[in-house]
Amino acid sequence: GAGKGGATTAANVRVVLEAREIDPNNPASLATASTVLYDGVVTNAPAYCTYGLVNSKDLHCEIAYTLLKRIAQVLVRSTKSGQAARTRLAGAQVDGAECGISSVGDLYFFAAYPPLPNEAIQATYRSSGRAMARVVDVEDAAARMHSGDDGVRGAMRNMQTPAARTSVDCENAALALLDDHTRTAWSGEYETWNEFLPGGASDVWPGDDVDVNAPSRQAQFRATIREVEIEARDVTNDRAVYKMKFANDAAAPLSCEFSATVLREPIDADRVTGSTGSLYLDATWGAEITAVASTTVAIDTGMAPSAGGGIEVRRSDSGWEPGNDRNLVGRFATRNFTVPRLTRVQDYWMRQYDASTPPRYSRYSTLLHLDYPL
């Protein structure tokens, strides 16, 4: 079947370049804050980059060491009244950081760098969860359907090789599994002298493709060579008998390895019926609160909604459909909008949706958590 996944995923990367002056004879200098030289976002970052430490025509200095690292999973930014937002470096104080993140996700500031009164603190977290997917082949189910049988056959599988690190990986693995197991399984072996190898091949290796056409078995398919046995019969004339064992992925999966699993709780995953790439919209990763008043909150989603669609905002991460207004805050057709504020602590969940019927939504929700004096 056709390959699944493997596409390049575009991503933006925030880069923070900092410098520190450390006096080896003064241990207190290890706790001084770093000087931020650059703080910005590289849009659609390339998969690889070249790290250039210095780029100058005339530079007189000594660099004791340099370090390139991935920062904590929490982006902390603060905004003083009347000033632009700046990134607060998170990590260990001896590394020049101003704040840290506890093992349970709490944000704290070191005593030397407390926020000022009324300084807005923005912490952006990226949560994680178990990678899982639920995929249905509607066409195959319809072909098996008859009186009293909806044609749906079910199986639970745990992805072992390659590792499924995201739900998209699980969906691609499930689609590949359906692609293989809804076709006819074929396996067999073929034996011939080396000078009569099919297609005039000079040799055969495991992993080679072979096109099988056997009218007597009503078999016409493509398979993969799994095993080759060579028996030398005439060494003088370099003649040998090749025995080739082959199978398609429906008979013996080659690209993936699964194990049986037990579902101990209801699976919290949408039912997917086709290629996953076109079923979901982009999530509102760049959404942020831009202004807070006693009764309203201004939000910038960081992206313009699709034509005819909008941004759906709810008070909890559930009920994402046009007919459910139970926990709905509102639906907005613009990038910037204002929502009501009822308490000091307020949560706003959002997803993007489009104008299709039924509407498509973002795969993941974005949570904006507000804790600000009334």
C-alpha cells in the first residue's frame, strides 16, 4: 500500500541568546543573571542549523565555555507596566536563570529577581498525554455488512516498532494496519536456478520486491522477499539453486511491529475514517491574553480563522460541536476578540473550526489560564 506519514512538520522556534560574565575568584558571580542579547521567534525553522559561536571582524575577549541547550518545557515572559514583554530565563540559578519550575509544574522566582507589583507574568506550558488513535475503514465495513451485522471488526494493538510518539503516529500505524489487513494475504516460495531468476536478475536479496503472477492460483500481487536460501550445485560453473520465500504485509507485517493490548478505560480519541492530514485544522498555539479588565479579557489567537469559520471558546475542554452550548463562551470570526470575565481565576479553552458540514476542528485545545486581581 501507500506509505503513511513521513511529512515534514513546520514549527516556529523561540531563540534566546544570553551572555554571562563569571569571575572564578568570586563564587557569587555564578548567581548573577544573564544578559539577554537576542530574544525572538524563528518562523518555520529549518530541520537543521549551523551553530556559529562568533561572527566578528575584530573581537578581543576570552570565552570560557559555550552551551547550546533546549530550555525548560515552560516559556515564562513578563511585562512591566508601559514596557515590552521579555523572556524570563527558567532553570537553575547557577545557570543565570531568574525563575524555576517545580516537579509539579509550579512557577517560582528566585529571591534576587522577584516580579514588580502589577507586573504581568505569562507562563506557556505544553502538556502531554498518552498517544492513541481510533481508526475505522468505512468502505471495508460496508462491504462486509449484511442483515444483523454492521460489518465493523475491532482490534486493539499496541505499537512497538517504530515507537508511536504522537497520536498522529498511532493514526498512521492504524491506517497502515487497515491497508494491509483489508487486502488478501499472500505468501509462498519460489525455487529456480540462478541463471533463470525472474526478470533476468543477477542476484536476489531479502527486502527486494517481487511481482507474482500465478493464474492457476488466481494470484497477482506484489510481495517482499523475506528469506533467500542458496544451494551450490555446480561450483565449477557457478550454478546454484535459489529458494526465495516471499509475503506481502497482509500476511506478515514488515514495516511495523504490534502487540496485543487490553483497553482498561474508554479510549479518548476521535474516530478517524480517512487520511488524517485533512481532518483537523491548525491549533491556536500562539493564543495569548493581551489585556485584562475587571469584567473582560482581550485575546489574540495569533492566527486568522479560516474563511467562514472561527474560534470556539469554552469554559472546559469538552463539547466541541456546533449544537452544544452548555459550556460555551462564544464563537468568534476574528483573530482578536473580547470574552467576559466572571472571577479572579478564569480558564478559557479554544479550538479553531471551519465552515464544512459538520465542521472540522483543531486536533488539540489551547488553554488560557488567568489569575489576576479584579
